[in-house]
Amino acid sequence: GSTLSQLWTVTYQGIEGISFPDLNTGYICGWSAYFAKTTNGGVTWTPQTPGTDIYFYTDVDFKDATHGVVTAETNSGAGVYATSDGGATWSTGSGVAGVPYGLCYVTDNTYYLVTSNGYIQRSTDGGLNWTTVYTGAGLLMGIDFFNSSIGMAAGEDGKIFKTYDGGSSWQSQTI
């Protein structure tokens, strides 16, 4: 990280999420319904269209070069989209309880997301179906897991929630 070089710029495409599952394959997402893939380490990017009616893509995470999930705020609500072929085709997920702002891959086919209205949700089928594991947290912006058991979610006003049991229960943390 001591030397950085700009590989790519584009106007009006603020980037909200990035995922590089390997050295060459990467995905970015952001404003103006922008989503793109690189297969040469970021030298060139090819736009993709995971969903329709997109206001902006909020986050992306891939478990490998072909299996991944992207979340979005749509013009009519929220969206989540999953691929198992590197983005050649996308399936629309269901059960999202609010606009997803943070997303993370954990293990096997398990992903977690956090929403604008305080939900923590889990998918165990690669992002196709989502169930709520916690609610009432207020605006949540990020989530990450250390391993399949320990994870943290963070949101507005310094709110942090931690799980030690794979998302079955969440405890508020004091800052």
C-alpha cells in the first residue's frame, strides 16, 4: 500500500462496494446503477447488469470468482442479486427487510447483510433467500465476520453489535 496507481476513473459512478475474490477477478458497484467486473486485476472493467430499476448498488461480495451477491437500493425499495457464473446471469433474491447497506460472505453459502432500518439478515443459499436474525438496531451500515461464529455489525451513533454464535444472538457493544 505504500505505492498506489490509478487504474480507472469514470464520471458519476461513485463506488460503494468492491470485491476481489482473486488477484485478477474483481467486481465494483455504486451510484448510477453502475456494476462492473474485471478479469485483469483492474486494468479494464466490463459493465454488468445484475438488476433493473436500480437507484444505486450498495455493496458486493464474492466468495470466489464465480459465486457472489450484490445489494441495491432500487427506485421502488431494496434489491439483492446472486450469481453462480461470474455475473453472466443473475437471480433476484427474496426476503430482504430493508435497503441493504452492508454485506459480507462468511462461509459455505452463507452471507449476512445489514439494512437501513436496523435488520441483520442471513442467507444460507448463496444470497437467494434472506431471513432476519436481529432487528431494532437503527440504521446499520456495515457487517463483517472474523470466522463462522464471531461477527460484528455497526451503524449510526456508534452502535455496534456482536455475535459469538454465528448470528443466532447479537449483543450491543459499548464504545
